[in-house]
Amino acid sequence: MSVPLEHDYIGLSDASSLERSTESSNINVFTLKATELSLGLPGFGKSYEENAKFGPVVKNYMSGAKRGFSDVNFNGSGPSGKWALNGGSEADLCKGVNDVKPVEEEKKGPVKAQVVGWPPIRSFRKNTMATNLPKNGDVAEANLGSGECLYVKVSMDGAPYLRKIDLKSYRNYAELSKALEKMFSCFTLVGQCSSNGIKGRDGLNESKLKDLLHGSECVLTYEDKDGDWMLVGDVPWEMFIDSCKRLRITKGSEAIGLAPRSMAKCKNRN
Amino acid sequence: MDLNQKRTRTVDRVDSVDPDLVSPESTPMCPFPDEVLEPVLSLINSHKDRSSVSLVCKDWYNAERWSRRHVFIGNCYSVSPEIVVGRFPKIRSVTLKGKPRFSDFNLVPEDWGADVYPWLSVLAKAYPFLEELRLKRMAVSDESLEFLAMNFPEFKALSLLSCDGFSTDGLKAIATHCRNLAELDIQENGIDDLGGDWLSCFPETLTTLQVLNFASLNSEVSFSDLEKLVTRCKSLRVLKVNRTINLDQLQKLLLRAPQLTELGTGTFTQDLVTRPVADLEATFGSCKNLLTISGLWDTNSLYLPVIYPACASLTFLNLSCAALRSFELAMLLIHCKSLRRLWVLDTVGDMGLEAVGSWCPLLEELRVFPADPFEQENVAGVTESGFVAVSRGCPKLHYVLYFCHQMTNAAVATVVQNCPGFTHFRLCIMNLGQPDYVTNEPMDEAFGAVVRTCPNLQRLAVSGLLTDLTFEYIGKYAKNLEILSVAFAGSSDLGLKYVLGGCPRLRKLEIRDCPFGNAALLSGLTKYESMRSLWMSACNLTMNGCRVLAKEMPRLNVEVMKDEDSEDSQAHKVYIYRTVAGPRRDAPPFVLTL
């Protein structure tokens, strides 16, 4: 499958293939009603009902996206209260890489996919601006980096071979999770990660974590600089990529052993 | 008759001129001996004029080729290095452009080509005294930079824009071996930044530096070496440092180089105040020659005002790395009455743009970049009202690059009425397929107004919800249009047909994600030889359509880039360009020349 050319985007790598799956070349005259416009991406047109039209088509791209974070809500104590990570349901198209949105907002905004090379901004400028944003008090995103790579091995219990990923090419836990999901498409990631550690730090309380672990199939863990195996999602993203040496996707039952430690951490912070 | 040593902006161009097309013997018509003709012609610098000169007659062709010192090659594959050196024996300066522009947005796979090395090895033999090399979108390796440094003893000026494939090791070679270096301009490249020690490689004997731009590198350099370098290079006029240089260090540099005309600062704030702001302000006041300021990373209301004393004579202010708010911009612009060019982030908002309209009556160029281009909801940024506000206050505006989330047809019509002199109109409505948000109609009338009202329009980029009507307008009215960028627009083949049937001056056409098919492509058959290039990706082209074109037009290279995903019959990415060099010999496996 073609990999999006730009790590920043996980989504439709090529809008035109989407076109071809719909009735493309037969559209001659554009009518002002706009409902007939079948060019490319969802988000065209004025009403949200039309977006649903693209649902079944986009399914081709979404086939790899399993439940993942999709319907898992968890209580982040971030400024907007309830957060949900989407990406699973087929009518909701891939929202792009910054996937965390408050539940209320999800309902009103049209879902838009990200497209390679759009908007037409040079990578240099993207990187510059990404490092400017945290100053403005927006949600802290990790610096897109200066071009260095941080490759770590990812193993999954029962998988015949390991994978390697570049941690620097993701900006937050959500992106990482999505990418891992794609890579190891037979598992389901637990939504224990928040979009940035600031929320996660306060957000995971004891009972919630237990629920997640019991209810899940697999859990994402990592080995840190000290050689300890930790649960992914506890610390801010920047701290995580600094200390992560390798990743491991374990069965939920095995990760229970980690729970007390994470609980202790949560307790210490609260 | 030697070239003027001054760095000139207009350079010559190699046409794909077939020598046979030049008029034959015309000695009776051409009474000037070469000794007269050559010095006269050497005063002509514009590459378009030189092309015209070379077509007059054989004598003029010869005189022109002997007197040319700059050669500009807009597409490195349109000609081979051998042909260039064969025609022009005395070149001192080469400008080379490589990849299609959409490679800036990751639409061109890596290893596509445009390697500069084959050029360098030919140039080294033919022009051992080459002085200047300016590359844009070329693949440049460290080996190439080392080769350059070692084989051209008179080498003076290197400019790399949007290139990739090299690291700071290559820069070390340049700094170490180019004894006469006057210009090192490294901009926006895919460079592997391994550290800042390249700067320390400049020898103590180097005093000729006039331009040093390393703003886009991330690693820290040795400040003491930088300070020494700046101190001993008395002709330094352009200095653009990177973000690791702090305010204190900047001050020291400015005190050493009050003659600077262009300054790119480092980080423009400090946590620990080591020197009062008044000191800094005074230093800026002593820089009487500053015309351009850029950088200004992380700046804020406390530190930005230190540049006020230098603002009165500024002609270019590049704030695209500084996320200013509207009032910060407004306070700054009050002091910038001579401003001709302004680049900002959209954090300044419509109110910031109103300030532009109020305080910068001489403004000719405005670029508004999005601070958060991938955020699709809850975005601020600028709207149509900011655009209109600028146009009201700045009647001389002729270059605009505007990123926004919403626009109306009426606003654009008003803008061009206020500023009919547009030469470059690049509007990017970032939400794909966005109609006029007030009337819900397509944005056709906006661009119709642009092409009707602006007779000097050379470059146009369209966006928003567009039907074939936009292209009908463009084809009909845009008589001087040379560069057109289209994305996610149009309804049918007619759209492209209109453009190819009109626009007599079209040189570069780049299209992505539009419903244009083979019939449209083939309607432009005869036009492509008068253009530099055509890029079409994610349209409705098929391999068969491209094959037909390739067959009919042997002097074009019709290249298709294969994609793993798309079906075999589809032509996913097509790049068509005129050439006298034949098909590429260095094409990677995914590029098929038909």
C-alpha cells in the first residue's frame, strides 16, 4: 500500500484515487447546487450530509483502521473536558493527524481528511511554525524536529518479526498509535494515551486504567533509559521520545503487572 | 569586456534554440565588427533580451554567445551540460533549477533526479574559472560540494535554495577550500545538520565574505568564530544567522558590522536580561544601512521595539518566523513608512492587515503565511476583510501570496479594483473546494475579476471551489500569464482546454487533482514546445493519452511517474517539458519516459 509521502499526514495520500472510485469522468456540468460535485475529498460542498456520501468510498482507505481509539472516551482533565479519539467509524473520515477533539465539536465540524502537499507550504516553513506555536499557548505539540531520526524497534507478542519506526515523525501519542495500528493491524490499541502528556498525567485515574487494561486485547509498553518497562502514555510526549528505547505491544493480561507501578505514579502526581 | 562584478538579479537563459533556426548568413545586413558588437552586447543582462539578440542573425548569435557571462537554466533536463558549454565558452555564473515545483510539497518521490554532479564535472572542464553557482531544487550531495570546492579556484558565490541531499559536511568543504568566497546562501534545504562546526572552517585569511545566510540551519555555531569572521569581512552586507544566536550575541555582531544592509536575527527574546533593552535599541539605531530584517524568532512586545530605530529605511520586513499579534504588528509598522515588501504570519489577523493598509502606502508585496496550516477547525488567521483592507491602503500592491480559510468573490473583485497592477496573484483558500462563504457560489468570479482587471498578470494560483468557468476567464483574458497553479479545481476537460487555447505567454503550468483527461492534454499539443514545463498529477490522464502526446511531439520529454497504488493504465504523475537533450539517461525506475 502506498505510504503517504509525508509522515505528518496519515490519511488519504492521493485524493484522485478517491475520485476514480466514485463516478469521476462522467461529471460534465457543475451545478450550483454543488451537491453533485464529486471531486476528490470529503469536505467539499456545503453541508455535512454530503460528506456522508463519501463514507463508503473512503472505506477503501479506512479498511486498515480498526477500532483503535475510536469509541473509547476517557476523562482527560484538559481544558475542554471530555475528549474522544476518533478514527474508527467509517462515516467519520480520517480527521487527520491531530485527532483529538472534544466530543461536542466532533458533531458539528465537517470531517476533513488531510492531503499530501496541501496546503502548499514548504517543509521548512512547516517546521519553523511548529516550533512557534507552543509559545502561543496552544496545545503543546512536539517540535517536528530538525531532520534527525529516532528509530526504535517495535515488537508485538506473537508477531513473527519486529518493525522499526521513527519516533520523531510523530507529534503525539495519537499519531503514534494510529501508525502502529496500521503496522500491526490485527491488534487493538487501548486508549490509554492522550494527545499530550499534560492531560494524561492528570487524567488517568486508577479505576479508568484498570478498566482499560481489563477490557483491552493489547497494551503498548516501552523500555525507558533505565531499562524499565513502562506503560505508554504516562508522561508528556517530549519526555517519552527522549526516554523511549524500544516499544512492545503486549497482551493485556501481561501488562497487568505494570499497573501497580503506573498507579503508584499517578498517585504520586495527584 | 568583462562582466560587471555586481551581483545582478536578471540572468540569461538558455533557450532550446535550434541553431538551424537562426537566420543564415547576413553579413551585408550586419555591419558591426565583433569588436564593436561584443562590448555592446555584454551590457545586456536580461536573459530574455539575450535570447532575442541571439536570434537576429548568425553574427549576433556568435557575438552573444561569446559575451555571455551568466547562464540561467530553468529546467536542468531541458538541455545537457555538454550543449551548454559548447554554446557558451565564457561563463562565469550558472543558475540551475531542477525538480518540478510541486516537489516542495512532497509530490515528487525522492531520488527523482536533478543531480548536480553531472553538471559539475562538465563545468569543471569547461569553466575552470566559474565564480557563481545558484541552485534551486537540485539534488546536491556532499561529494558534489567537495568537488565544487576543490575544482574551481576562483569560486565566489554559492546559493542553495530548496535543495536536498547534503549535510553540513559539504559546507565544511566549501568553507575550507573556497579562498575567495563572497557569498554562502543556504536557504530552506533538506540538509542533514550534523553540527555547527562548518562555520569554524573558514580560514583566518578569508576576508571577502559579503553574504552569509545560515538562518535555516539548526545547530549552534561557535560564536567567537562567527564574531571574528564578521569582524574581518569588512564588505559583509548580508548576514542572516540562525535561531541559536541570542540577543547579546546579535548585538555584538551588529556592533562589528554596522554596514549591513540585510540582517536576519536569531532568537529575539531572552529569559535572563543581561543587557538593557535600551542598549539594543541604540545598536539598531546605529545601523543606518539596513534595508531588510528577518528572523525575529520568538519575539514579543518587549523586544520587538528595539528594531524601531532601524525601521524608517526598511524596504523588506520578513516576519514569517515571528508569530506576532495584530497590535504588535501595528505598533511596528508605524515606524516602517518605506516598506515595500512584507511577509507575515496570519497570527496578525485582519486587524494587523488593517494596520498594513494604514501605515505602508508604498507596499508592493505582501505574503501572509498560515501559522497553523493543518488545523482545520477553530482557526483564526486572516479573512477577506484583511485582504481588502490592505488593498485599500496600498495601491501599489502587485505581488500577493495569501493563505486564508475563507474568501468571497466580492472581496477579490474589490481588491483588484483597488490594485489593478497585480503581476503575481497567489490566493490559497486552505479548505479544499471552499465556495464563496457568503453566497455559496464557486469562486469563479473572483478569478475572473483578477484576470480581467489586471492586464500585467504574470503568475496566478487559484483555489477554492472552481468550475470550468474560471478557466474560460483565464484563457480569454490572461494574455500575459506565464505561470499558473491549479489544484482541486475545474469540472471537465473544457477547463484545461480553455487555458491551453488561450494564454499565449504560458510557460509553466502545474495542475494537481483536477478532472482533466487525455482530450484536454492533447488539445495543447503544439503549445508545449513554447512552454518550459507542464505538471499534471492525480488527474484523469492515461498512459495511452501520454503515449500519443509523446509520439506526436518528439521534442518533448513526456515522463510518467508510476505509483504502486494506481492501476497500470493510469498516468498518475505526468511531467512534460521541452528539451534538446533527449530523454533522461538518469531516470530512476519509477520514471518512465514515453
